[in-house]
Amino acid sequence: METNTRTVPTDGSQDSSHQLRHMVDEIDTYLRSAADSGDQKFNAVRDKLSVQVREMRAQLDELNQATLARVKRAAQQADQSVQAHPYGAMGIAAATGLLIGFLASRR
């Protein structure tokens, strides 16, 4: 039985990833817009920064793939655990629901 594993990070790692990717995209945009400058020193620095931006993008992609693989692995382990112990999983889910209901009713 295959389950639908959707990534829902709880630690904000996806937000950080999106922010980093946005920053890299902005740097790349600024570098492209500054390409019209005729200064050779600036062009050399721009070329080095362009290489670093490409490397940062590659590292972000690797980080995203590694995170996705870990999340999928954790979801598969949770699915296997629930299938191995269905009544225990139902008990934990019921207790969690009761706790959340109790905490929500106190407000």
C-alpha cells in the first residue's frame, strides 16, 4: 500500500529554503542588470559572483533533495509502525485528540 507523502515541515526549514533561494535569485538579477558596466574589474568580480550564485543554487537543490528524502523516509517508517501496531496508533491518536480538545476548551 503506497501512501501519499506530502512534505509539511514544522521547523520552518522550507521557509528558510525559499528565502535563501529568493536571495540567490535577487543577487543573480542584480548581477545581470550590472552586466552593462564597462569596468573590467567589476566584470571580473561579477563573473566570480555568478559562479558562486550557481554553486549556491546547486547546494540549495541538494539540500532540498536530502530533506525531501529524509521526510519521505520518516513518513514510510511512521506508516510501517502504524500498520504494525494499528490499535496502539488509534489509542495515541485518540489521546492526542482528547488532549488538544481539552487544551482548546480552556481558552
